[in-house]
Amino acid sequence: MRMLMIAMTLLAGILIPVQTAINSQLRHVLFGSPVLSSLVSFAVGTITLALLYFGVLRGSLPDGAMLMRTSWWMWIGGMMGAFFVLSGIVAAPRIGVATVVVMLVAGQLAMALLLDHFGWIGLPVREISPMRLTGVALVLVGAFVFTRG
């Protein structure tokens, strides 16, 4: 199962620059609007997930009691995803997809290290080790070097 999860996340990582490039091109067709192209991207994603959840998995809607057990911050993930997609659409034509991706990875690793170390947002604690810190530092230095070239 671990190898399947690693392969799945590797594929997701491979698709990020492809998604960024596709959404940037979609922007040109949709009035040059990064917001509209983000909306279309999320609409297609929402339809895809709805078909998977309701059609393939035969899922049901949550009830009121289930929704009442959520915290306010559990609802902002979609806004973060929208910012992620919108940022890529706006930045890719200006700084290139590779620079967008290297900065995304640098930011993701830095925050992931903090989330793991402190166990924020209900995650299990995985303390910062010298090797993990070195790995993240190398990526951050690499991102800095990459953006200079």
C-alpha cells in the first residue's frame, strides 16, 4: 500500500506542471481571465469528483449532524486550492512553469516540515531530523539558485 501511495503522489506531482500549462492556455481562450479559467478548472474537477463519488462509489450526502462536527477552518481548503490554481495561471506565462513548480515545491516542503514537526491540523508528529532539515534546506537553496538563472 505504501508504494501505491508513493506512486499516486508522484503522478500527482507530475501532473502539477501539466495542469498549470493547460490552465494557462485555457486563460487565453476565456477572455484572458485567470479567474474564469480557474473557475472552469474547478468546475470540471468538481464534476469529475461528483461522478466518482456518487456514480462509481455510490456515496451519499452528509447529514446535518456530520456537518456540525466540522470546524470553520475545515472549509477553507477549496479556497487554498483556488489560490494555488489561480497563482499558477497568472505566474506561469511570466516566470515559466518550471519556476512556478520549483517555488511551489519549496513552499510545500517548508510548510510540510512545520506541519509534521508540530502536528498541526491534527496530523501525527514527525519531528524535524537533521536529514529532513538538510533536504528541505537543499530544496530551498535549489529554488533560490533556479530563480536566478
